[in-house]
Amino acid sequence: MKAAFVIIYLIAYAALSAATKAAWFSEWTVVRGQAELPCLVPLPKDPNDKPLLALWYKETQPTVPIYSYDTRSGPFTKGVRWADKGYLGSRAFFRIMSDPPTLVVDDVKVADQAVYTCRVDYKVRSSAITKVNLTVIVPPGPPIILSSLGRQLGHTVGPLEEGAHAQLTCRSVGGSPTPTLTWWRDGERLDQVGSVRGSGVESRISVVASRTLHGATLTCQALNNNITEPSSTSLTINVLLRPLSVEIVGGVGSLSAGRPVELVCRAVGSRPPAHITWWRGSRQITDVTHTVMNGGNVTTGSIILMPTRQDDGKHITCRASNPEIPHSVLEDADLLSIRYKPEVELALGRALNPEVIKEGDDVYFECTIHANPTVHRVTWYHNGELLETNKSAGLLISDHSLVLQKVERGRAGVYTCVAHNLEGQGRSNAVTLNVMFAPVCSTPGRRTQGVARMESAKVVCQVEAYPQQVNFTWRFNGSSEGEALPLKAIRTQGTSSMLNYTASMEQDYGTLLCWASNKIGIQKEPCVIHLIPAGPPDPPRNCSIANQTSEALVVECSPGFDGGLPQHFVMEAWDQGTLLSNTTSLAPEFVVRGLEAGMGVTLKVRATNNRGQSASVTLEADIMKVAEKRMGPPEEVFVPPVVGAVVGGVGAVLLLVVAGLVLTHYAHRTRPQNHTPKTESPPTLTNVYVGDGSGDETRTLTKTGNPDVVRGTGEEDMGVEEAVGMGAPRCVEAVAILQGNNVAGVTTTLPDPHKGVDVEYVEVVSGAPLSTTIRRREDPVVYTSIAPHPYHPYSAHAAHMPQGIVDPRDYGHDITEACMPTTTSLHDLAGALHPVRGHHSSQTPTMGRDESVSVYGTLRRGGDRMREGGPPHPRAVGTFLATSHQESAV
């Protein structure tokens, strides 16, 4: 191998000596790059000639090849490659297919820079020589940028206050050849000052911080060839910017007190984002919400403002500043206009002393109002009641003042004023007006109190007075000169005085007088209490079933005379002799619950006091079944022939009685009248029906909207059972009121049977506890009154007998003698019934013109028409009220 190298070396030396003139090339490459060294291989002219050997030399060792390509043993394309391992090694490769053939060197080093020679030896012709000057470039490293203080900067410079000057230096060290430094801003080359310092190179620029420079990128580039990209370093300019503008977005406008509103302040142009503050007057609002937009160029600060009446006329201010720049504050302000409902304060007139106002003084109030917008109305109230100007009563309202002339005690109480504007209304504080007056009785008029003999009774005298520190004086039977009562029997508390009184003999019953006095004066009119012997109370009045369902019902009555003592009320509910409930109440109002559908209930109501109890008022109630309500009239019931015959006989007798009544009726009509006939329209009798408070009957009939519809009075059966129990003869009064009749110009109506109600019987009572009679609806219309025997409950020898019961001494009298004949006028009927209401029969009842007469009645249907030992009693399905509006004199 060594011999072969020597041979190649000798041949190469000999060939080099005989070679032709060399061809020159220059090549550039960078460190760690690739170099291509061309080698010219001319084609031989002699066909027998060919290239035999290609040798490469480095200038530093011109006789020792560093690379060879040997083709002596074959064609040129099949040559053998050899490289000096100590120099090129595997980095070199001779590429023969290129034009010209090229020695390619990879991973070029700085030491590879030299002049290289390529010699190609031929078989015949002389050798071809190529020289290549290889230059190896070392690129510069990344430059560094220094501040004016020599401190290396990172990716940013600043923050620089707007208008400030700054000097930047770019320095590059290393690189071959020496690099050139350039400054660039967003692709535009900047003016610079360059210099060389030692092994490096520097370049300086001077900048002025401005709004346009903020965010700009400055780049320093170092370049020493056109093969590689320049080495560069960049940084961003950070400039502190003042806010350009600040505004309250949309302004503030007019606001309403108590209604929150959002206000937004917007600042533009500050870097970093502006800090926004809000001020209400001189006080800062701390709860501000900041929002940054548009890359930090726009900042908003929003608040939720709850306006108050005190804010009206204040300034609302928004301030924006750059916290990094002193004295950079900008602001925008607006004047607050706050709408608010009136704030009202009420007071008595300044010249008045509220402690000494008495009846007859003039009083005035002043209403002070703050409002925006202006108040358009002021109203005044006394104890919650609206006041209006009344000059005759001495009440004057003027603007914001209220004047009470010659004030009376009734004007005492709580006063308020209310002011109104478009925002609403404001109510003032309440001012209490106390009017001093001498005592007066709490209850005007005279009252009666029952006192039991030999029992101590508490007689109370209650007065009204202000001031309430009063003294009482009691007298018996007469004026202030009457008999004084012992002080030890009198107990006084506040405005009430109680006398413990005992009536031991008949002369102890009479009249008590009570006076009170305070610092204003003495009571003008005494309180009068009539003392009477205490007795049982009167029965309740006007009892009715106010509401009824399938399970419960409500009973309401009016209290009667209490017998001079406190009374309470008792109601018993009975079902066929079984007591269902016993209820006690201070008022005559009861609720019966737990009833069963289909049962018939008898209700008995009475009053009770310490001296006894009243007679009972009896009501009948049938609790309808649900199915019964929804069905029409009851189905026809089969009547046995025997029963039919009996009923037929009874019907014939009734027809004879009715015929007699009709004749009597016409006889009355033919009597001559003593007064001139009137030309006005005939009188009208209106019979109004309501159901029993439950079921479809009631709902159907009440749809008519008849204003005269009434409930049952509750007195239909009052006293019936008591009367029957004594075996007394019963005189009855009845009005047979049937559809489609017109007698003596009197119009009557009943509910249409097709509406779901079949009224078979009509029962009429006058309101007194009398028994009843029954008429079929088929009977003709007659107005009949059968009054009781002239003996009445208020005669001297029967003062304590139950009302409506005749004297037992008259049991033998014929019933026709005890009763009055048939009448055709409702007024006559009322007159016939008048004795029952408390007038002696010897007195002639009188009624004036334009009087209206009312008769209550009960509509009944079905049921047992006769009860053993008692009157007919079919089931009640409602009531009616018959009212005459005839102008006539009786």
C-alpha cells in the first residue's frame, strides 16, 4: 500500500510538472456548511486517450494529495476513491456526474479555508489543472441591545414616559468577516451611528417616546454574507400614555329616587389601562366595576347608583388617570336631577299648644313638602277618612294648610296629609289632635237596666271626656236635686263609674242620673238609667237560615229585648225527638255542622238571662241529598184507591170553602167606596221566592237577579208547637198566592214549576208566632185574613201568656166568631193582622198614605200534610215576601 502511494505520488509529481496552465475558481461557504470544489476534466481528442487519475492538493502541502480518484483499471465512471483520513476523512466525496465533476466537502471547518488544486492525468495528453480558492465564512452571533446605562435589555424597553428620550446600542461580537449592524422598525431601516470597538462592532440609535412609538418593535441585525440570514435581536417599546378622553356614557339625565340605575364612564388612550373613580359630590363611590377593551386602549368603569332625595342638585363625577403618570387625571361631571315622591312632614301650627286645645278653639295644621317634580295635589285625612273643604262645618283646606274653626270633640284624632306628584305619593307622619271637652255620656239617650229585688246590681255610668280625669255624681229619681247615693257604693275608674245598687222595695225602682266633671267643666246632660224589675228576655227576632249545604247550615237572628240584664242565646237542633246539638252564643248567630243528607232538622232558638229564658223560635230545615238536588220534581207516587177517595172528599170540602171565600171576596169588592177612585196604576203585590239555600232550585231561581229575593224569616213555625201543646184553638191568616191570577188589580208571581221547583202549598204568617194554613196552588187567588180572638197577649189579665195563645176561657167560642172575614186589600189584610202585633182589637189600625205593607210567607212542598196532633207540615222549600206599594188610606 505504501509502495502504491509512493508510485501515485511520483506519477502525480511528474504529471504536475508536465501539466498545462491551471484554471481558477473561487468558492464561499459558511462554517458547518457544505463546500463544492469544481475539477475540470476535459474530454481527450485521441480515441485511445482517457483520464487515468484525479488528485486533490491543499495549498499548504502542494506535493501530498489529500484526495484521489483512480480509473486506471477501468472506465472513468468506475474509479476508486481515496481520502486522507487525517484531513478530510469521510467528509469528502468526488461527484463525477456533475458538470464539472466536483469534490463535495461536508461540515466545513474554519481550517478548511485554503486554495485547493485538482489535477487530472490522462493516458496520452498532458494533465488538466484546476485551482479553487475556498473561503469559509463565520456568521456573527446574535447582537445584544444595551440601554443608555449599559444594561442589557430583554424583550422590551421602558416603560418610557411620553416625550422622554432614550438611546439604544446594538453590539455584535465575533463573525468573519466583520459584520455590518443595521436598525429596523417594522420593516423600515432607521438612521444610526456605527462604530467598531475591539473585536466587536456597535451601532446606536436615539428614540423619543411617543404614542405612535408605543408597542413598536425595534430590531438590530448583524450580517457579514449573503448566504445566511442576518442575525438579529428585537425588542418592544413600552410607552406610558395619559388618557386622551373620559366621558359619562349617555350622560346621567333625570333619575328617580329609590330606583337603581347603572352609570358607565369610558376612558380612551391610557397605557396601561386607566384607573376610573366615581364621586357623588365630594364623596367617593367605592364599588366600581372595571372592564378593559380594545387591547387595553379603552377602559370602562360602571357603578350602580341608588339615587336619594339628598342627591338632587349634586354633581356626579367620573375621573380617569394613568396611575404611572402623576397629574394625568381627566374627569367628566354631570348635575344630578333626582325625581322623588314627596317627603312630607305634618305639624300643628307653631302658635298652638297641643296640650291646651279645647272645644271652640281654632286649630290649624301645616304640611311641609319636599318633592321633585312639584306636587300637584295634597289630600288630608282624619282617622284614615278623606277630608274635603266644608266651610259650614269650619273645615278649610288651603294649599298646604288645614284649618279647623271652632273645633269640636269629634275632630279629635289622628291627622295625616298626603302629597302627590308624578313619582307617587308621600304620606306624612301622623299627628294626634286631642280636644279637651267636658264629659258626655258614651251612649246617647236613655237606657234601661233590670234589677232583681233584694239582689245587688252593678249599674255602670260610662262617659267620654278629655282629659279623662273625671269626678262622678249620682242622683236617684229626679234632677240634680234628687236623692244622693252613698259614696261607699260607688267605684270610679277612669271615665267609668259603677254603682252597686240594691232594690229592696217597689219604690227603689226609678231613674238614676249620673254626672261627671273634669277641668273643662261639668256634664250638661246627665246619663239616665231607668231601673226596672229584671225579667226574662224576649225571644230573638227575624230568625232565618242564612246559608245551608248538604252537611251544615247557618242560622241568624236579631236579638230581642234583654229583660234589662245581659243575655245570651241557645240553639237546639232536633231530629225526630233526638237532640243533635245544643249551642250557646253571646250573639244570635249559630252554625250547625255534621248533618246528614236527607234528614229533617228542627231548630229551636231562645234567649236566656239570669231571670229566665224566652220562648223558643222554631225553624225547620230539610237537608237535601245531592241526587235530590239534581233531579227535577219528585216522581209520582202511587196512591191507593181508598186514600184517593179520602183525599177527593177533603178536596171537595176545600172547594166549597174556597167558593165561599170567593163570594165573600166579591161581596167586599161590590161595597161602595167612600173615597174617590184614583187614576194611578193599580197596586202591585210582588211575591218573591228563594230556595232553601242549597241545590239546583236556588241556583236556578237566583239567576233572575230579582232584587226582592229574601231568605226565610225563621219565624214561619214560631210558637206552633207551643200553641198545639196547650190545645188552644188556632186562628190563622193565609194568602193563597198563585200564578196567572189578577184579582182587584193585584199582580202576583211565583217561580215557574218548569224551573225545577214544584210549589204545591203556600203558607203565610204575619211575623207573630201563629199557626199556619195551607193552600193548594190550583186554588183561586183570594186574600183572606182570619185574625185571632180579640183577646190578645197584652190585655191586663194575660200579660204573661205566650203570644198567639188565646185565653182558655174562650175555648168554647166558635172559631168564626174569633176570626175576621175575608178581605181583598193587602192593606186590609195588614190591618186585620195588626192586633197580633200588639194592638188591642178595640183600637182601629190606621195606615197612612205611601205606606208599604209586607207579609212574609213560606213555600212548602210534599211531606206529611198532616201530623198527628199538629198542623199540616209539608216540607219547606223557600220563602216569599209580599209587599204592597199602593197609595191608599185604610
